[in-house]
Amino acid sequence: MVSQIIERYHRRRAPAFIIGMFRILYGMVVLQEVIFLLYFNHLIFDPVPYIDVEFPMIPLFLGLWAIVAGCIILGYKTQTTIIANYIFWIVFVNFTPMQRDFDGGFDLFMVGIGFFLIFMPIGRAVSIDNLVYKLQFKFQHQPALPKTCSALSLLFPVLICLGFLYLDSAIHKLFAPHWLNGLGAWLPSTMPYYVSALDLSWMLNQQVLQKFIGYLILVFQFSFMFFFYRRCFRPIYLLVGAGLHIGISISLNIYPFGLGMLAVYILMVPFSWWQALADQFIYQKSALAVFYDGDCPLCNRTATIINHFDVLQGVVFKDLQTQADSAPQLQVYDQQVLLADLYAVDLQGKVYSGVDTYIQIFHKMRYMAIFSWLMRVPGIYHLARAIYRRIADNRARNACYEFCLPAVAEKSYPLDLYTRIFENYAQHKPRQFRFRMAKIFMVLVILQLNSSIHYGFLYRFYDLSRIESPLVNQARLLSNSVLMLSTTFLGITPHALYLHDHFEGYEDLLAISYIDAQGHEQWLPFINEQGRMLAPNWGRVHSMWANIAVTPNINTDRLSKFIMKVTAFWGAKVGLDLNQAQFIIKHKKIKSPQQWVFNLRKENLSGAWTNIGTATWTNKHYQLELQTIK
């Protein structure tokens, strides 16, 4: 049965454009996270920020990772860069403090998505790779590139990375009283450490609405993987899921997780919606006809490049030597005059040449209209015209056949892993392909069940390490070994997020202020007077403070370590001299109930702080004096 479903979806064709958009969104999430890591480099990777730098090469590798992310967004060398990105995630998650102390909540999710991207046709559409390939040919001789792919390549990542995640998360939620009370979405949104600057009290104060959202999440997560792929249910799961993750991104300060999940939802958009969107924006008829010299290598490359980026199809390129007769407006010009410039004719019959042609091209492309406006500005226009004239008058005008352009040894469309597996192998050995894909799916199911059962049930009810049975011990060791591999390379991990064991008894907030050079007390740009965590201390920095340093059961040694890190990092950022600096540790009480309370967000954000200790830096040595938190 599984193999038959796989065969059915493999035969169904999907627009490759969707995967191209998914690649771009995923790359943008990766890039913003790498920029975040660069900014907080010393806080995350230094044992003592700015003082004990254990990983001096980290910025270099993060810079390389940023380049890789940029290439993924642009679609350049996609097969190579997506593998490099996958390796970067694995290395940084497993061999740096990034995961241990600064788990942003989505690292392993990004590892799993990155793994599937390796086998997807991510360079088939909206990519520089396509442009590089097309530049090998004369514009009018370009071969048709593949524009579709197997629908299975869209289904699999959604099923594994979203469906399995949701089901595992829902299992854990069954053991959380506030989730069973319908308050799973409400409670984190009332906790100062977790909320964003957006005040949604008008929603949080509606008890019926909050319980509806809480129970909706449970039903949604339990049912997602069983119904999302059906055409009649897909729009419902798309809109509900995207709405929930948009809500997470704007209401809580764990936006990277919300953005990463939203990127996957692009794969669920029905094909008919994309077509409707295209009908609204793509020109029904090209608004500008551009005539170029078909014997000019530079002109051919220009036509290819502009045509590649003209996604709305507002411009059509025509060879002057063969298609000049299609524009009666050009008949008054001598052929040598036409060959000397780039001419264009719009729908009104108006003729443009030279720089004016480029102005019209950018204008008709719409999303490039800003360049059209800039090039009309006096001074810029004259400079552009001079540059254009110099290039046009000095270009080579030899007879250009297919091989006059910069040649590339291999002229066949580059083979990626998707093409090798999902097209070539599936075509030549359809039966083996179908059954092997079914086996791979079943292995993934077993790996996920191992994690869900291990952490969702056995971990909660049994301490397997205390059971004196050789069989049980061997099963435990085997399960842990499998978990280590599946977590490291596939991102399969328990999603027991924001459950009762996290929020129950979470009634203490800590903040830090400092004494400036004038002897005045100032709040460190970390936790503000309300107790809310300030940007950019969100994502993994929030996780460090709110999930590890300050918890219902505060560990003094762990808290001391992270107070040291925060004061050293932000102390240097605000210009303090760590040879002599003093910080004040502040404390206030909040409420974390399991039942709905009116206006709890406002109540938790108010309240007075008391000073409970000091952190002192003397000659770059740290000392903490802290009262017992009651």
C-alpha cells in the first residue's frame, strides 16, 4: 500500500517553481541565523566573552556559512552549497556550545530540512544555475529546461519534517495539564521572558478564544500527517498551520522556529493557487519587444540574462536579422543603425533605443522599476548613456554561432541527486524505486517511533536504567544509539516544548542592571524593566536565559555561568571596562497558573524589582554574590 501511494505521487507532476521558492525561503532563514550567530559570536562560543576566546576561527567559518546561505538563496551551485549547509549545521550543532547552551529550538529541525533539500530539485527553477546553463547557447537556440518535478519531492519533506514533528509534539502535550485545559498557547504568551513587544492582551483576555486555539492546536497536530496530503483538506491545514506559526513569530520571541516552519508550508500551497497568482501578475501579452543583434555575443548574453530575470514575462526579445519586419516602426531605420544600438517598441508603437531601452525594460519588469526611476534622474541618466555608448561601440560584432559564446565543456543539463534518483533511476527501474522508497519511509517511521516512544512514554513512566534485565538494558542501549544517529543526521528529536515541567513553578524573573561611569544605575540591554527580553536577545539567547539559566528549579552554578557570560558580553557592548565593573542582579515574582487568569500578561509585566545580588568584574575576573531566591 505504501509503495502504491509513493508511485501515485511520484507520477503526479508539480511546478518546480514551488521548490525554488522553498529553497529561497529556507536560505533566508539560514542567513538570518548565521548573521545572528556572528553578532552573538562571543556570547555563544567564548567560555568568557571577549576575554577567553576558545574558537577564534568561528567568525571565518560563519562567514563561509553566510556565503553558502547566499548561494542557496540565489540558486548558485545548488547541489554543492546545500550539502555544505547540511555539514555546517551538523558541525555547529554537535561540536560547539551552540546546541548545548544555546539551543534555539529549531537547529535539529533545520538539519532535517537540510537533509531532504539535498535530494530535491532546488536548482531547477528560480536559480542562477539555470542562467549559467542557458548562457552556453545563443538566445534563440536555448533548449527547454525542465519546469516540473515529482510531487513526491514536495510531499516527503512536509510529511516527515512537519507531520512527524506535530504528532510527536502532540503526544507530549497529552501529559501537560495546561495543554489539556486548552491553555497551551495562552500560558507562554503571558510569560514576560517569552513575549514579543506586540501586546496581544485583547486576545489573551478572551478565555473562550484561547481555549479554542489551544484545543485547535492539539487536533491540528494529531491529525496533520493523516489528512494534509488530501486535496480537499490541504487548504485547511495550510491556512491553520501557517496562521499558527505566523502567530508564534509575532507574539513570542522564538521567531526563528516560526519562520523555519513557515518556509516548509510553501510546499503545501495548492498548484491552482500559484496559477491564479500567475494569472494576476504575469503579462498576458509582452509589453515591450526588444530587438537585438543576433550575431553579437554580448547581445545574446544580455538577452539571456534579462529574459531569465523577467519572471513576469513583460519583455520579449527578437533577433533583428530575422524578426525586424515584425515591427513596422523600425522600417524607417537603416539596418546598420539598428545593429548599432538596442532598440525596443512598446504596445503603443513608441520606439526606444540605447539607455532608454534599458529604462523601459526595468519598468516593464515591475519589480526592477526602482532602477528605471533612478536611471531617469539627470546626471545618472547621462552617466549611464556614456557607459552604454562606450560598451556598445566597442563590442565585438563577429558572426555568432552556437559556439561563439563562452563554452562550457558539458552542455547537458547538470545532473543533481534528484535527477539521478527520482527521474533516471525511477524511469529505468520503477519497481525497485517504488519499493526502496517505501522501505526508506518505513525506516524513517521506525526512527521517529523510537524517539516518540522512548521520550514520550518510557522516559516519563519508567527509569529503564534501574530495571535489572539484560534484555531491557540492551534495548535501552540500542535505542539510545539509534537516537544519537537519527538526531545527529536527520534531526529526529523529541518536541516536548513548553510543557508543565517547564512552566510549573516558573515564578521568578531575574534581570541585570549596571553602574555607569557617572555612578548611575542603567538597565543592561537584555531584560527590560517589565521583565521582557529585548531584541536582539531572542531565539537561542532567549533559550539560554529562559530555559537553562532561569527555570522553576534554578541551579546556582548554571545561573552563575550565564550571568558571567551576559555581563561580560553586554558589558563590553555598552562600553564598560571589565577591569572594574559592577552589575546588580534583580528579582521579581510572577504567576504561572494552570488555569486561565484575566489580564495575566499585564500583571506579570508589572510589579516591583528587588536587588538580590551583585556581579563584579575586577581585572577581568568575575565574582557573583547572590542571595537565596525565595
